[in-house]
Amino acid sequence: MLQPIAVNKPLSIDEKLQWLRLSRAENVGPITFYRLIERFGSCENALKEIPNLAHKGGAKRTIKIPERSEIEKEYEHLQKIGGDIITARCPDYPLSLSATEDAPPILSYMGNISLANKPAIAIVGARNASINGKKFAQRISYDLAAQGQCVVSGLARGIDTAAHVGALSAVGGASTIAVVAGGIDVIYPPENTALYEEIKEKGLILAESQLSTEPKAHLFPRRNRIVAGLAAATIVMEANLKSGSLITARLAGEIGRDVMAVPGHPLDPRAQGPNHLIREGATLIRGADDILEMVKNFSGTSFRDTYTKPQSFIGQALEVDYQGENTQEEVLNALSFTPISVDELVRNCQLSIPALQMILLELELAGRIERLPGGKIGLLEQV
């Protein structure tokens, strides 16, 4: 079982750069990051071991690890534009997000980082929202912010934009958090530039991706897990059945958060998503009071106890052994391009969890598997 993450005093610049360098190494996702720290005791040690682990996993080429100078350049640029980074070991890291298995080891931020630990509600929905949908999102967000809730959304067109605007208009309210899919310096959509600047001044902007990263399609589910992880509940307002908002709702449910939805007319395609969620058990909401009643007992600290990640065990690297290539092939044979859970993999392979996690670590570093939001694992096509 993983040891509790250590919440210490703020990291030194050198420690931040080490965390940033490991997180930017090729094929190092959040879970692999934490496994490396657990296995080798520090970022410095982990960076030295990555090439060997990737080779064991069957990598066909050298894994790219950014030079220290590249990381320094990224960090200097982030500070120049008014940002900074926060790691999962920092006391200001959001408690509710830290309770999730694949919480980002590092987040770039701009704005008021103290908002990350305010009580929060996520509001998501259609980009092509109706006028009434946007009005309702804005009104609920205003009411929530006025009553001390921070409104979390993704800065997208439609419902997201309305949610941010509503929260910002509540004088003296808890304000809003925008989680962006690309780099924190990439404003998307461009028409939200003024809103971006206002959130930067009065709220908080968060990003997991490297600076200058364009918000490609595969990054949005990763962004959505952060939106869900920051909040006590996720509210879906207007979304079709293929909307990314339903991914956010599913991820929220998987980590034990409340899922709520605003019902709509059966003939409106934008009502299909919320109506489906309500039919499957999501709470129907009519206004902010319904939401506040549901989350009144939520505490980010209570969710932190449901899943714990490793702290930086300097000098206490853990040893894990397994049988080698035959066992690795057994794991690969049990996987497919359709993702499955780690629990299912354990049952199929009859391996101990520590041995399986070590094999998965090597395979992910080799670029042969990928971890997806929700704790799923699948094969990657080999080029």
C-alpha cells in the first residue's frame, strides 16, 4: 500500500525544478511519477533509473528526459508571465484533488492559489449552450460564489464561460477556478482572452500541461479529471450524450463525489446528457440551494484519506522483484487496446500488486501501455 504523501513546507527552487523535470520526462504520467518516487526515493534517483527501466520494459529507443536547462527556461518563462508551480508536496496543493489516484504531481498556476482549497463546485456543459442554459449557469454560479463556494470550470465556450462570469460577478464571493487543457499561457478559445485576464486577476487558473502546449483533443479528458477532483460535486448543464461533460461526471462519480444535473426538455439534444445522468442516479437540481444541501458535509480532508500517494522517501528506496520477461509478457497478453482496470489485471495475471505495479511502471516508461483517467490501462499501438 502506498504511503501517505508528505505535506511539507514549500519546496526550494531546486526541488521544484527536479519535480518539474521528472514530470516532463517522456512517458511519465502522474501514477508513474508517484511510483518512481516510491521506488527510488527522490526525483534525482528516479531520473537516473528511467533509461534502465524503459529498457527492461522493451523500449526501442532512448526515452527523452529534458535537460536541466530546458526546465529552467520553462520555469523562468512561467514566472515572467506571472505564474508559478505547485507540487503535490506543497501545503497549498488542493486537498480534494490530492485524494485522487492520478492527481497531477505538478500544476502551473496564475492567480490566487489559496482558492485551490476553498469549498468548490464544478459546473460543466455544452459549448453550444442555449441562452436559457447560459443564464441559468450564470445565476447558479453567482449564488454559489456569494455563499462561499468556488466555481470550477474549464474556460470553454458556453456553459463554462457563463459559470466563470457568474462567479466573478458575486462581489466578495469565493470566485472561480479555470482549469485549462493546454499550457497555461495558451488562451483557448481566443475570444475568452478578457475573461482569462479577469480570472487571472480575481480567481485562479490551473494547468497540468507544459507551457505553449496547444489544447489537443486527448488533453481534455485529463483536464476534466482535475475539474472533477477539485470539487465536492460536478453539475452538468446541457450536454449531448457524447459530450466531454459526461466524462467529467463519470470521473467525479468514480472518485466518490456527488454528480448532479439540470434537467431539460426531452426534444432538446442538449438535454440528453443531463436527463441520462438523472435517470442513472444523479441528483436533479433546481438551484444553488439544492447543491449546497447535498455538499454541506463535504471536506477535502476526508477524501484525502480514501487514497494516499507516496511521499519523497529520500534514502528509503523500495525494492520490488518479479520473475522477468515471461511475467511481463503475461501482463501484455492480458491487456488489449480496450482499457481495463488494475484490479481486473491482478485477477487475470495472478500477480502480487507490488510486482504488477513494477511491471506496469517499466511498460509505461517503454511506451507500450498507457494509463487513462479512471484507473484504466490499455495497450499503445507500437510504431
